[in-house]
Amino acid sequence: MKEHLLSLLRRSSSDLETFRRASDQLAYLLASDTIKRLGHTSISIKTPVGVATGKELRSEIMFVPILRAGLSILPSFLQLLPDALVGIIGIERDEETAMPHTYYKKFPDRLPEKAVIIDPMLATGGTALATVNLLQSLKYDLSDIFFSGIVASEAGLQALCEVLPADNITLVVVDPELNAKKYIVPGLGDYGDRYYGT
């Protein structure tokens, strides 16, 4: 199912409705895979006819979507964890230097134990690393910071793995290269533009 939905996202002929539907469905699967990595405890559950063993999350979670594309997949994460807090960060990439610039940030007063950075595309890794640095400045340990995305370049993933534990990173696919403009190849284009129709 992930490969089918990813194919719809990659296809340049996919219209806005097709792209959005595929994105929403794939984001739900991505969110589920991500949440599995956050740690659970075993619990005892009384059912109407007996006792069962179940699991629940060990920690409170904050999702940190990176504007603007991160907002497009945030609702799927909140569907699965509706009580999670949300911190927002706005980072734009300078198109000439490909360097990230933070222009907005807003976090809850009370910070949960773990933070999940949400961004569909991980190209050079610069935006994700800038977000990791910001979370560290808020006193998060690297072991409590996670990243969740759809498409990464090998270079971007390698850069992020130099900072975060590999088990804290969830991706759908890793593409081989970046072009001269630092876009992921073959990638799927600008995620935000394609999702929002801009």
C-alpha cells in the first residue's frame, strides 16, 4: 500500500485531489510506523469477559511539523494521538545557498518528554538539523527527538543519522541523490506546492 500511494505522489500527472488523498493515506501509515518507535509499556486490561495484556505509550508526545509541508501530514498523526501537543516551527531554505533560516517558532509552555519532527521531505537535512538544534536548546536529549518523513535523500539521511539515533528516524523511501538545486531525485517535486495547489 505504501508503494502504491508513493507512486501516486511521485507521478507528475497526479492532480491536486489525487495527491492530497494519497498524501493523507500515506501519512496515516507513516504516523503509525512512527508511533511504534516511541516506546510502550505492557498493561493489564479488564475486558467484559476476562483480562488481556495490552500496550500504551510510555511518554507524552509533542509533534513538531515544519512549516509549510509538515502541516499537510500533521492531521494523520493527531488522528492517532489526539492528546499530543503541537509545537510549530517555520524554516525556509535559501534557494541560492540551500541554507535554512528560521522565521517562526511557537511551543507549548509545558514540554512533553518526547518530540517528533514532522516534514515530508528530507533533502540536505539542513532544516531537520536546525529543528533538532532548536529542540536541544529547549533541553531535549537527542534520544528523545524523533524524525518522521516520506522521502529522504541518502545525503540528508546520512546527515541526520550523524545526530539522531537511526531508530528514531522513520521514512517511507530514501532516494539516491540531490540535483544541483538540492532537490531530491527522483523525488516528487515540492510537497507543499503540490499539496496546497500553490
